[in-house]
Amino acid sequence: MRIPVTVVALLAVLLPGIMSAAVARDRYQLLSLNGSLVKWGAPALKSGATVSYAFAASAMHFPTARNCRAIDAMTSLFDDPAISPEVLDRETAAAFAMWEQAADIRFVRTDDATKAGIVIGVQAVPRGIAYADVDYRRDQDGGIRAIRQSRICLNPERTWKIGFDGDRTIYDLRYALAHEIGHAIGLDHAGPSGQLMSFRYTELFRGLQPGDIAGAAALYGAADPTVVAAPAGAGPAASVERLPADVPAVERPLTRMN
Ligand SMILES: [Zn+2]
């Protein structure tokens, strides 16, 4: 998403320089839309929420959306033999599970995309790599507004992969979905690098970083410690989360996430 951001992490404002290392490591940015923070559930920080999600089953149109105005079902992704419906389900569930383990937010899959909180599809007009769009209630004030629906749309003309292989021109599906889900729940980009919500795609890590977790907890409260890890690590992707030896620390701007 390319939305101007005016809100920065509170800690970074209060303690410039003093905790610079810690601030950088925990860096996050809450999404600010027309001057308001946006989140699921009650319009209050650190309040939990449960959100449904669905894959688009057919063409859907959102005429007022900034991104993802027209999305189609995911079926064209299955032209790639590496991506079956089962793989898509698994990778998507793993991406949502990352956020469930980071904060007091739960995701429930539903089959009815018209009623889902988060709708996932492919772009009817392919561009970029992936986008998210957040629609929120306009009738609330007080600096925080409730999200009504979020959409995530992937470019179906791009090649997607499962796991890392060091080629940062082809994106890992789980990573991209987790990043867009971050937007869909109210997080903006956390600078260029270092977090999953940073705008440069990296293969240095495949899970949420301290700033991602801090940002989600700022919106929804800390995760329930009794939540057990979802089967996110299942499948062939679990073994590829190690740092590839040949990945440079500074990445090319080519690999920008939206
Ligand atoms: Zn992004």
C-alpha cells in the first residue's frame, strides 16, 4: 500500500537516540488513513479481535477501493504445479497463524467471501506484486476507526514460490501473504528492512520480527500465551527458514513490497 503515514512508534518519538538500537529492532508503523488509526474489533488500542477471511470464489468489485478494485478467484495460481489448492490453504493458514501468535487476534476461515472480513484474491488487472486495501467505518471518531473489510490481491501473472531459494525476484507466497495480512489488520510499512512489514522483500527471515510483533500487540494486545502454535511449520517450507549464506544485507529496490 502506498499511503502517507503520520504515526510512528511511540517509543521512537519519546526516546530518540537513547534506545536507538532497540527502537530499530522493534520498529513498527501503524497504518493511518485520513488521520485515523484503523483496527479490527473495538476502536481502542490493545483490544483483541476475531476476523473472518475467505478466498474470492468469483469476480468481486470494490469501486471505491484504492487497491484491489477488481479481484478474481485464486484459480489461476493453480496453473503453477507447485501451487495446489491444498498448498494455498496451508500457506495462507500459516501466514494468519503468525499474527495469531503475535497478538490477541484470531482468524476464522469462511467460504462466503461476500461476508468475510478479509477477502483474498488475484488482481483482475495485474500490476505490481501484491496489494492490500483497508475499508474502515467513517462514522467513528476518536483517532481509531474500525476496519469494515480488507482485501488482499496477488498478481496472478507473477511466479510465486513456496519457501526461500535465494532468488529475491520471485516471492515466497507465505511471506507475501503474511505481509499483506499485516496491512489488512492495520499495520503500515516499518521502514525499508528489518521487519516482515518492511517494504523490501527479504529472505533473511520468514516469520514476524520484533517490530511486527510489537505493532500487532499495540493494536490488539499481547498474544494469549495459551495459544498453541498452529501447524504453520508443516510442509516442505519449514526447512527453508535458515539464512541463505549468499544473501547480502542490503537488498535491491527491485524487491519492493506493496
Ligand atoms: Zn506492504
